Amino acid sequence: MSIAFFDSGIGGLTVLREAVRRLPNEDFIFFADTLHVPYGPKSREEVTRYVHEAAERMLKQDIKALVLACNTATSVAAETLRQSYPVPVIGMEPAVKPAVEMNEASGRRVLVLATELTLSQSKYMELVSRVDDHGIVDSLPMPELVQYCEQLNLNPAELGSYFRSKFQPFDLDEYGTIVLGCTHYPYYAQLLKQMLPPHIQVIDGSAGTVRRLMGILEQQGTSGGGSGQIRFMNSADDPAYQLKLERAWHLLNTE
Ligand code: DGL
């Protein structure tokens, strides 16, 4: 039985990378919703429908867990998926809690980058109000970044100037941590680290998500039984997108 990883596009591969490192004795399916990427600018209802359609297809495979390697899909559809299907659904949310804890002592601020849909949902607002006692968390949607990423555009000059214009309203000296709250964004983690002031840490939710997945496999007694195989699928059954998934996977693993 495999573990399914799901995202609107190539973003979730950044979470799969962490899973493959930590779980060498599992097999994986990675499913990208090529037909509907990007999710960020769409409505909650639309994205919920797309995620359920994709889940139906993944469940036709022999899977023992479904990881929503997508913050946007999690924020709109994790609960309804859990009610609808018998497999454990592991979602992910922006790593706001660890970021707040990291800055408690220094008094620096936290900047959360995510899609506009993630940031507009009550799930995100509740998370922030639960952990941000001192009002240090700011949020910044980065809609264009998913598009750059889907084009596999890693051009440092172009992306550098995009980031500089987005950060322009912020005094970065005040910030201690930037949270990558969308699984597409870690493709740019290295570039961000190079261009940001050195005291700023850049974090994402991959490690926490994979830890939760491991805990659930353990709990249900379904760990292991595989050999690190990965099968890529996309909702359009598009061979060109399959190649893109393979290229993106190669890029991530040769960083
Ligand atoms: N990778 C996704 C996320 O983590 C969604 C990006 C998009 O499709 O807009 O939020």
C-alpha cells in the first residue's frame, strides 16, 4: 500500500522530499491537480470540489494515508475529506506556532507568506489568534509565486526583484522569521536566504507534517512494506506535466 501526496501542482514535492528522506521503507504516489492549478485565486467552494475529485481518484489506488501537501487544500477541505473517506488525512498549515516560539525571546516579528485563499480562511485566522499572544505575526499573499514555480522559473534576477518589490513595505530588520506557508515556496528558500538579512530564519511545515504522518502510520500499525518507489500522477493525465514533475523532483533533489 502506498502513501498518497496531493497538491495543486509541483509544490507538494517539497513535502514529499522530506517524507522520502524520513521513510525509506514506504512507497508513494504523488498526485498533482494539473487541471486546476493554481488554487490560491479560486473560491473555497471550487477548491473544495477539486480536492474531493482528486481524492476520489487517489482512493482508487491502494493507499493507506492521504497527505494534503498543500496548505490551501488543507484550509478548505481537510475536514470534509476526513468525514467522507476512511483513510487518515494528514493536512498541513503554515508553521506559525514554531515561528512565534522562535521569536519570543528576541521580540522580533514573523512574516507568513501563503496563498490568498489560505490567508483569508478562518482556519488560518484562528491559528494566528491561538498562538500570537503579542501580535507579532504579519501575513503576505504571494499569488504570482505559484505561477513562477509552475513554470519552473528559478531565475534569481527575476525572482529577486519580485521578492524585493513584495517586501518593500516591510522593515525586514524587525523580522526574525519568514514562514513559507505554501508548499510551492520552498523552491525559493535558498534564494530567499541569500537575499534576506542574515538574522532572518526561513522555515516551512514539511518536517512537522511528515512527523505527524509517521505518528499516524505507527498508530495504525501500517508503517513500512515499501522500498521508496514514487509514482507521479496528474489530473489531466498529461504526459508533458509528468515530465515537469520528474524535472521538478530532480531539481529539488540536486539542490
Ligand atoms: N501549494 C499550495 C499550497 O501549499 C497551493 C498553491 C496554489 O495552487 O495556489 O498552498
